Amino acid sequence: MLKKIVHLFFIITGGTVGYLYVPDIVKLLDFTELNWVASPYLGSVLGIIVLFLMSYLLADYIVGFFKWIEEALIKVPVGDLFFGSLGLILGLFVAYLINIPLKDVSIQVVSQVIPLFITIILGYLGFQVGFRRREEFVSLLNVNRKEKSKKRTGETEIEQDDVIYKPKAKILDTSVIIDGRIADICQTNFLEGPVVIPQFVLGELQHIADSSDVLKRNRGRRGLDILNRIQKDLPIEVEIYEGDFEEIQEVDSKLIKLAKKIDGIVVTNDFNLNKVCDFQGVRVLNINDLANAVKPVVLPGEELMVQVIKDGKEQKQGIAYLDDGTMIVVEEGRDYIGKKIEVLITSVLQTSAGRMIFAKPKLLEKAL
């Protein structure tokens, strides 16, 4: 359909150009023996034929160019597109007002060339200002709305904030999706607000799932299965962010940019991404921090029943684990490997890698 429209445009343009300019060209070249060509109707037919033939050479390129523009516009978020278009309209309007007095100038360069230049520049600047400063315009509108609402109802600012409170979006990164625990957290309704899954994260997951490495491929497919479970089986709002930041290459940097743009919270279990978010003032929820926070609390002097499964680094040490994976170092526990024994907690050590518990067999305590 688009290709037919391009052909039609060339035909109409060719007929118009031929009708208006072919007679003048013939007279200018002084082809006295071709006076019959000076007819505007014949010129119109000639223009149609020439541009129609040219359309077959250029139509595919023009259609491809329009398709490229269409795909680029589809990827742009609606808010950015709206404010960019609004800025473009405002810029063109200002250019129109400036160009009105320039039309009466007798100098041809000033009256024809400069207005075109001003229109292009102001239109471009208007679009860029509207597109890049969208967040500030939205914030300004929200502030004005709050002030008007407060004046109308006489409520305090704190009460107004409570009324319009809306949970912030939670943006999932690749690592937390592959980890899988996020699905169980969503199921328990601990996360408020919509869960946002960026398109560039989906692309990275698909790339991992298509990897030639078996381990990476399984991780990627597991992540896609987790997303399907979150979207279809869990009672939580899921949004797919279609936009992208093509000037940024790394996915982590794109996540931080998106969080700033929509005022969202990054959900991850990546230690390095956690630190970068903290440095750039972006709120972050770390699944590993949550897991450490909900681990069972054990204190020195408590008794536990554990199974010693292997020997430790030091002499006569045994290693056991709690159900949540916390490692217990059992002093004098090497002789009890493969057995379930009752141990007495002697100390608890919290490290950056997690929690480590030291204990000794209760049988030895009784013997003493």
C-alpha cells in the first residue's frame, strides 16, 4: 500500500512540475522547432512519464526509509513522543511569528532562505527541549495539581501526599529473574506496585537462552520460565517497557537510566549493580539482603540438631548446614561425619559473604 502511495505521489508531482515548468524551459532554451512541446498539457504528460519511471528506481528506498522511521517511533515511549511533538509544534509556531516580518524584506536571501533556516532550527530545538525535559514538565504539572487540590480542600500537604500515594514501579534485572526467588516473593505480595520488565532485559535473556554453552542456555531458559510464571500465574501487575537507550551499551547502565526516568526501584541480587545504584542515588532492593534478613536467628548457647556432612579446613572440624544454607563449623566434629548430632552454638560471625555459625558437639559438653 505504501509503495502505491509513493508511485501516486511521483505521478502527481511529475504532472504538476511538467505543467508548470516544461513550457518555460522550452521557451528559455529557444527551441523554435519544438514549439509544440511548449504546451502545458504535453509537459504534464512528459513529467508524469519521467517521474513515474524514476519512482520504480526510488520507491523501494523511500518505503524502506519510512519503515525505519515507523519502527523508531514505535520504540519511543508515548510520553516522550507526546512532549517531543508538543515542543516541535511550539518551536514551529515561534518560527512562524519570527518569519512574518521577514517576508516583506526586499532582499531575496533574507525573505526566502533565512525563514526556512529559522523554521528548521526552532522546530529541532523545540522537539529536543520537549523530548529531553519531559520529567521536569511532568513534575511541574504534579506540583501544580497538588497546590490546587490543597487550596480547594484545605487539607494539609501531608494528607494530600497520603491521598495520591502510588507505589513505585519495581524494575527487574537479568540476574534476579534467572535467580528465580523473585517469583516466590511476588506470590507473597511483599512487592507493591507494578513489576516492570524492560525490553532490553528480555533481549539479554533471549541471548543467554540461545547461547551455545549448556549452562548459560539453561539459565536463560529458566529466566524465561520465571517471567512466564510471574506474568500468567501470579496476582501482580506486570508491565513491559518497550523503550530503549541506544546510546548506552551496558544493560546495567540502561536499568539505572530507566529507574531515574520513571522514578522506579531496581530489584537485583547483583552486588556491583547494588553499589552503582547507591552511588547514583537510585533506590534498589537486593534479594540477597532480604534472604539474609529473614534467616533464622541463632544465638550463642542455643542447641541445634544438625547433620555433619564433610570435614572443615582446620584439624578435626566438621561442616554442617542449616535449611537456609547457613554454614555451621562444628569443632571436634570430624568424627561425626554422616551423623546427626546435637550441637551447642558457641559464636555467630556475620561476614560480607553471609552468616557463619561456630558450634561444638553437645556430647563433648556433657563429657566435660
